[in-house]
Amino acid sequence: MDLLLDAVAAIGRAGLRVCRMAGAVALFALEALSHLVRPPFYGRLFARALLEIAYFSLPVVALTALFTGMVLALQSYTGFARFNAEGAVANVVVLSITRELGPVLAGLMVSGRIGAAFAAEIGTMRVTDQIDALVTLSTNPMKYLVTPRLLAGTIALPLLVIVADILGVMGGWLIGTLRLDFTSATYLRSTFDFLQAGDVIHGLVKAAVFGFILTLMGCWFGYTSRGGAQGVGGATTSAVVSSSILILALDYVLTDLLFAR
Amino acid sequence: MRDDGGAATPKIRLRGLRKAFNGKVVLDGIDLDVRARRSMVILGGSGSGKSVMLKCVIGLIEPDEGVIEIDGRNVLAMSRREREAVNDRIGMLFQNGALFDSLPVWENVCFKLLAQGRIDRRAARDKAAEILAQVGLAPSVGDLYPAELSGGMQKRVALARAIAAQPDIIFFDEPTTGLDPIMGAVIDGLIVDVVRRLGATAVSITHDMASARRIGDDAAMIHRGRIVWTGPAASLGQTGNPIVDQFARGEREGPIQMELRR
Ligand SMILES: Nc1ncnc2c1ncn2[C@@H]1O[C@H](COP(=O)(O)OP(=O)(O)OP(=O)(O)O)[C@@H](O)[C@H]1O
Ligand SMILES: [Mg+2]
């Protein structure tokens, strides 16, 4: 009996902890967003964060998208050949990339890079009193550290996904024309014939949400880290793990909301 | 303890300041007056709550109870905006420097001036060179990053950053810990110098008796979360208070028992 009660209590406590944290993260995000409309604005920091997220993630995201497009073309060809539906390869590649794989893979790759980097950077600032120092230097640390990064993350991910979409389709086209027996013109025609603007736009909306989430996780775990190098290491891990899980979970939710009508 | 020598309001006045972390009492009713344009040193063992006390005054830690008055006004009852205006006039040197390692030294030094819009970025480099000169550093140091400096240079840069905006009140949290004795004396000299030049009120935390006598006009001893003694800094070592005298002479036997057990 006691054992059962203990178990229930433990589950309850864990549930409460998750709720409390979700609430705290939400308040943190709201405060950061409220600084978007209150001066001063840190344009220089925003530009730096945008450069770090968008520009320096380009190679990673581009390579990921290219290879994913190539694999998709090969795999779907094998499958569709069994139904004599090889012509659908180009469609499958472009739809999978724009609607699903572009945003998700870019989100996961960038959260490994940026979520971790932000958590480590802000966490180090926390444990070395640099965040306290900001307060004594007439600067709001949320406005200075978090708001520019959140904004940059939300804008950078859609930009990266546009690149990912193009390179993903290019990967499929490369395989389609070099390894499979498509002509360049047929492949491109069937790529664009069935593609709708909505497919691309919804993918970009997903990307913006993922960009917001992964920078939010990086900033939150960094900002609240405690206890020296170990604390910062833990914050980095938590940021990457939680943003990866949230990206996959939100991907489902958003797909449900955006596509499945 | 009567210490308000006349009608003048103290610059900083603490009454009944209490703070506990997870049930562990750190500040247990701090009463302290710091008079304007005086330099007060705070003594106390490691972990006795000195840094926590300063962080309460500057608003980085919310005390559980008590009154903090600056210029006779309770800062704990102020709106956020008023509190920020008060903090604009306070400078702080953190125990470990807390320099921004992503910014070059010149930007660190002029950070508050830039944040308050008192100078633009173009003028900031020259201004930084000027302030660095006051703490005995060459203008070329301005282009280095904090990680490229020695510990003593970092302390000087942190000092330069704390005084750059010409504050009314300056807090120094262990400005000389971890420095060689000569560099310690140099930093002490700089502190005395800038405090006098700015006409500021200074509160310094230190473990070092020689340093305490050099920097301080007044001294206060914190022990078990309370101020147990205040008096002139020059009398340290022969105050007649057993706690202070034990601390000042660094004796193992006496009223202060180091808590080695957890
Ligand atoms: N943010 C915090 N959370 C929990 N406990 C804290 C926090 N800050 C300080 N403490 C605790 O308060 C006590 C006093 O810390 P404080 O940093 O003020 O000591 P100190 O007097 O400055 O010591 P030192 O001379 O070593 O710097 C310590 O036991 C510390 O563990
Ligand atoms: Mg301390």
C-alpha cells in the first residue's frame, strides 16, 4: 500500500516539476518577447546571432539536405518500381523535403550546433557572474542576451530551410538523372508540376517555430544553469536533448494543424 | 552601537537584513551604516555572507526580510525603474572580475557609458584608454580580450570598468585576493585614489588585514550572519573584540570556529 502511494506521489511530483518548468519557460519566453517592442534594441547582437545561426550552419544544413534528397530518390525508386510508379519519384522527393525533412533535419542539425553553443555561452556567463555584471552596468540581461538570439533563430531557420529545399531537390535530381533513367527535363517538370506554394510555406512556418524553440531551449538552460563547469555541461546537454524532442513532437502537432485538413 | 555621528543620513543603511538559501540562514539580521564619502571595509570568514550582502544591496539577490536604504530611500520598496536609476549610480567590482570575455577590453571598460548612451562607440576607444591609464594600463591593452590578460591585469580592467561611469557608490568584492603582495598594494592604492578622486562612497570586502587598513576608513566584521563589530579600520588587531582580534591575527584558537564538517 505504502509502496503504491510512494509511486503515485513520485509520479505526481515529476508531473508537477514538468508543469512548473513549462510555466517558467513560458514566462521566460514572454519576457524575452516583450523586449522586442521596448528600446533599446541591440541590432549588432541580433546581426551577430543571425550570422552565427544562418551563415555558419549553411554547410551542415546544405550537406544534410543534399544527401537526404539523394537517398530519398534512390529509396523511393526501389519502392515505386514495384508498382510501376517510378514517375512519382520526383514528387515524393520534393514533397518530403519541403514539407517534412527540410525543416526537421535543419532543426535537429542547428539545435546540435546552436542550442548547445548558446547554452554553453550563456551558462558560462551565468556561473562567472557576467550576467550579474550586466545588471550592474545598466543593461537588462534578458534584453541583451536572449531577445536578439530568439529573434535571430526564428528568422534564420526559414532561410536555412529554403537552402535545404533547393539542395534536397537537387540531390534527388542528381540521382534521378545520373543513376536512374530520368531526363533532366522530365524530372524537373514532375518536381514542379505537383508542388504547391502551400507545401513550401508550411515547411517554412515549421522552420520558424523550430528556430524559436531551439534558441529558447539554449537560452533557457544557459540562463538558469548553476554550479560551475559541470552545471554548464549539463545545461548544454539538456538544451540539445529537449530541443530535439520538442522539435519532433511539435513537428507532429504542426503537421496535424497545417496539412491534415 | 550608535554610529550616526550627527544628523546626516548614512549613504547606505541596512536594517534587519535576512536571507536564507533553502533553509540555510546566511544573513541573520544585518544592521550596518555606511557614511557618505567614506570607505568601509567588511571583514568576515569565507562563506559568512559578505558577497550575498553586497548582492542584496545592488538588487541581484532579493532579501527575505529587512530594509536597505540608499540616500535615505528604501530601495526594496521602489519600482523597477526607480531601482534601475539608483543602480545606475553604483559601480561594482565582482569577486572574480566577471569581465565579458566576448568583448575586447575597451568595450568592457566603457560598457556602462555605452549602455547609458553617454558616449558613442567611436569615442569609446579613446575614453577607454583614458580610464585604463587611471589604473595604470597602456592604451594597447584596450584591444586585447580578457582571456589574454593576467589575473592582475584582469583585476585592473574590472576596476576600470567599475569606475568608468563615475559612480557615487562603489562595491569592491575582494579586489586583491589572488594577487601578489605588491600588485595587491598597487590595487589598494588605485582604489583609495579613485574613491578620493570621485568623492564616492566605497564598500570593500577583504580578507587581508594590511589591505583593510590601507583601503578603509571604517571597518565592520560579519560573523554568523550578523555584524558583530564596527569601528575605525586603523584599530584592527587591537580592537578588544575577541572575534575581530582573532580574525585580524589569524589565530586558530578563539571564538570563531571554522566549520569543517558539513
Ligand atoms: N545563489 C545562492 N544559492 C544558494 N546558496 C548561496 C547562493 N549564494 C551564496 N550562497 C551561500 O551563502 C553563503 C555565503 O556566500 P557568500 O558568497 O556571501 O560568502 P562570502 O562571505 O562572500 O565568502 P568568500 O569570502 O569566500 O567570498 C555560502 O554558504 C553559499 O553557499
Ligand atoms: Mg565572496
